[in-house]
Amino acid sequence: MADVTFSQRANVLIIGDFNVGKSTLINYQRTKQFDNTIVPTIEIEPSTINVTVNGTNMIFTVKDSPGMKEDSIKYGRFVFPEFQNCAVIMFVYDKTHRPSFDQITYLKQMVDELVNRRMECILVGNKCDIATDNDVTFNDGHERCAELNMDLFIEISAKKGTNVEELFCEAALRLKNMGLEFGSTKELHKSENNHKSCQC
């Protein structure tokens, strides 16, 4: 078996409010099954996920994080340091719970304040399978992606598996094209960082 090169590895951090489905998302990608017995995450929990894109196998160290509470000292201690160690951040909200969507703005502002590096920021609307309680629309998510200068917006269902594989494949493809190394991001000049385009 050939050694895995650094360019085939990357850290992915998943952040968001309580009960938006962060752990369920990771579990579905790993097992292809929904597990309704998952308990809330207490601290950063890493998992290894293999993703094949264009014939290249990429190894993601996916880090699950506790649910976010604004101004939480505990959250800041566990999660904020991880901003510096990842190439992708997935900002997950619950489409049926508007406050979880509104908190994405706060989280993205924290990332922008703490990290002056190139990374992929992906906005993820979970629970798209619950059509009868659709508090946050697709257009809401698309517009927020553009407002916050994120790189991609996608709606998923971590229960049904809708777009879960596509989410991780898209992240792998973008990182492969960027050539990011394990646990790092590319430095940008300030002018580049200020004009990062949204490809929603």
C-alpha cells in the first residue's frame, strides 16, 4: 500500500448550534445509516473519513464540536483553537429552527476575526427532509452564503442521507484543487482575503 501524501489529507471542522445534526452528519457519512441514539457532543471529537474524488483518495480528519452558545467560555476554549488547524469549516444549521441559522453569522464573524488564512467555508442546511416545518428556505441559505462570503451552500438530510456524500465529495474536490496540506491553510495577502468570492 502506497504512503498517503500530505496533499491527500485535511482537517475538517463542523460547527453550529445544539441539535442541528453535526454528529448525525458525520455518522451518516461514515456508516451510511441514520442513528437516533447519538448523544450530544461534549468536546471536540475527531473521526477519520475517506473520500474518493477523481480517482484520488483523501483522508479527512473530521472534528465534531459541541453545540455553540454565544459568549460561552467553554465553547471558545474547545472550538476557537481549531479554527487555526483546519482547511474546511462546515457551518451547520437546522432548517426547521431559525435561531440556529441566525447564529451562523456570529460563528462566521469569529472565524474571520481569528483566522487570516485561506480555507473553504461551507454553509450546510440540515433536515431538508422535513418539508412541513421549513423555517429557513433555500433562498435564505443561498443569500446568507453570499452575505458572509462563504464558498458553498448546500442543503442536506443527515437522516435520509440526501446530499451527504455530495457535501464531502465537494469539499474534497475543492481541497484537491487548492492543494492544501494536512492541518493547514494557504496564507493570503490581505487584498486577496478581502475579495474572496462566493461560489454559491
